[in-house]
Amino acid sequence: MSITILRADYRNPEHATAIAELLDAYARDPMGGAEPLPAVVKETLVPRLAELPHAFSVLAYAGEQPVGLVNCLMGFSTFVAQPLVNIHDVAVLPDYRGQSISQLMLAEVEKIARERGCCKLTLEVLEGNVPAQKAYAKLGFAGYELDPAMGRAMFWQKKLN
């Protein structure tokens, strides 16, 4: 079956449903926390993304079936004074994993980032998600450090609610 990669249109009801359903499937997966998205999140996710001029999503379809999603947010690198793209979610339905769908979607993200004059792509990946790490490495992603004496960068969070 052929895979179609497209830029999501947040105003398109089919795309909006696909985004919410794919993100919910990802959230239910152990790599996404193994908890379903709350109903209010599923209902408000796409309208809230549509309010953000710096947000965009890429969808993958196998025929008419949505099977993959990448959500991205633009950021800014102060060290080079250029925009960047943070890849926030990468999700592929379990039955479609291992078919390079994430790589196809990320190639589209890179194309968009280049069109927008971005200097880099960033993402986070769990230490235990070795398949994702391998897929990202194939595309040139790697951990980074500014000075080897200071070690590799770490991703931290502080929840506010």
C-alpha cells in the first residue's frame, strides 16, 4: 500500500479528526505515557494549534487511513539568530511501524523547515525508545553538547498545572 504524506490543514475536519485520534493512540502507547488523552484535549487540540501561527502538523495516510502524525512548533535559536523547528510529537500506529513512515514525515518536516529558513530541527526521545532513536539517527539527528567537558544536553521539565 502506498503512503501519502501531507501538510495538515487545521481547518479540514478530516485532518482535525486524524490529528486528535493519532495523538490519542500515541498517548495510549507506553512511549506516550500509556494514558488516553482527556476528552477536553481531544476536542480543543486542533483549534488551539490553529491559533498558533508557529505550529504545523504532517500526516501520513495509508490509502484513506491516517497512520502517522508529526506535530511541530517553531522556535528561535539565539546563538544563530534564526528560527528552528521543534518536533514535538512523532506517532505512527503500531501496525504501520517499521515501514519508514516516520522518516517520510520527518523529511516533509525538514522541507518545511528549510522553506521557512530554519537553522535546525530539534526533538526529544525517550532513552528506552531505541527504534525511534535509530530512525532519527538515520536522518542525521544526534544528541548535542556545546563543550565536551560540560557533557551532553538534557531535557528537563517543570509542570505548571
